[in-house]
Amino acid sequence: MKTALQNYHARMQRALDYIDQHLDNDLDLETVSRIAAFSKFHFHRQFSATFGLPLYRYVQLARMKRASHRLVSKDAQSVTEIAMDAGYDAPDAFARAFRRRVGQSPSSFRDSPDWEPWLVAFGPLENVRNKLMQIIFEQDDVTIRDVPPTPVAILEHRGDRARLGDTIQRFRDWRNAANLSPETSPTFMVFRSERCPANPADYSMDLCAGIDGLIEPNDKQVKAGVIPGGRCAVLRYPGNTNNLEPAALYLYRDWLPTSGEEVRDFPIYCQRRLSFIPETPAHEVVVELFLPLK
């Protein structure tokens, strides 16, 4: 039974990965059902039953989310080009749809993105991958690794997670100004609280970028720090990484009690490989979650 369920989920996961990687293509029912190896006559109901929204809606949301990323990209295209890439025949139709979804016009979002309604608008995409279809981890997915200490620049986020998008934008702006590429400078997130604390104001997380030199004394955006070296349990998390809670829960609830290990006095943290969302599509990002050990 478990094997059959895992196989079913793997086929659905294959469909999601194909959609994410081919947003510029014709993602009709026949094409996507063939990728998942399901009958096209039933796949639309299977998709809706599994993920809670129909295939066409998922594709629309994925294209709109990508469009929002492109609007705030440092190498931003014109609104017309972004609209066409999102599947709209005219920029005014795209603008109306974008405003209905996000609450801002594309030009307003480009100038000053409001990330709180953005999180709400694209929440269904996160639900698809991270709530309705959990990744199943095994003991062999965890490795113990000795990691070296890494000097970093730290931008702290303290307060409601709904405002995290603003902090991420400031982090990206600082990083660009400092000429630190995500491809060459490692990116870390240090989780100093639960993902959803009882009081949202208690949410606490550090965004970190690896550095070789010193922080400028007059730089008020970031402060210098170190990701400490030592032994860590490392869990690799592929695909959409907006919600690492399932991976953290597995480490704490399932792996740690049977491992014979004890945790070290430093928070759980992650390192993003490749680039930093939202600059990189979800399917191109891999995260490693580090649980520091004694």
C-alpha cells in the first residue's frame, strides 16, 4: 500500500516538475497527463482531488508567480514582454489579472512590491507541494558532515513572517550592491524560531551571505557573523523550498531520537544551492538543512 501511494505521488510530482520547467510551453491536459502516465480522461479530476485546485488554475498561478518574480528582477523585462510570457495577448489583460491576484498593478509592484498579499495570493501553490503532498524522508536521506566555519554578512528579520518578503528584497538589494552573486557567495537562512509561532511577532530568522572580506563600518544594513563549524546532520531537500517545516520535523521527530546524537547550541539552518528565490525557479533550487550536533 505504501509503495503504491509513493508511486502515485511520484507520478504527480513528475507532472508538477514538468509544469514548472515548461511554463512557456502548451501545458494542456493531454500533455501533462502523458508526463504523469495517467489517462487524460481522468487526470483533471485526479489533479484537483490531489492538490485542491484544477490543472489550468495551477498553471495560471505558476505563470503569474513567475511574472511577479520577473517584475522585480534586476534584469527586468518590459511589462509587455512579461505579459506575453505569462500567456496574455495584451498587457492590459495581464495588468487586470495581476491586480486581482496581487492587489497591485504590475508597475506598482515593480516599484514597491507589497509581499504580504503576495504570500496570500500564491499560497495555493505552496499548499500543492508542501501540505497536500509531503515528501517522504528516510534515514538514509540524512548524512553527518563536518562543516567548516563560514564568515557571513547577516540581515536579521524580526517580526511577522508576512513581512519576510520585504526583508528578502532588502537582502537582495544589499547583495547586488555588494557584488555578491548567489552563485559564488553561499546563502544561508538561520531559523531562530518556529515557522508559525503562536505570536506572529515572535518570528525570527537571519538571512546570511558568505563573505571573504570585512563589512564596511558604515554599513547599517547588515552585520558580520559566522556560521559555526562542526558536526551537522544534513538533509537534502529538493524542489520547492518555501516551506522547510516538513524536513525540520523529520529531523527532530524521527531522525534525532533514534540517532544517538545530541544537538549543539546553535539553531537549525539551511543553505540554498544555486540561487536565491525568487530569482531562480523553484525546480532549480536545492536546499540542504543543517541540524548542528555535538
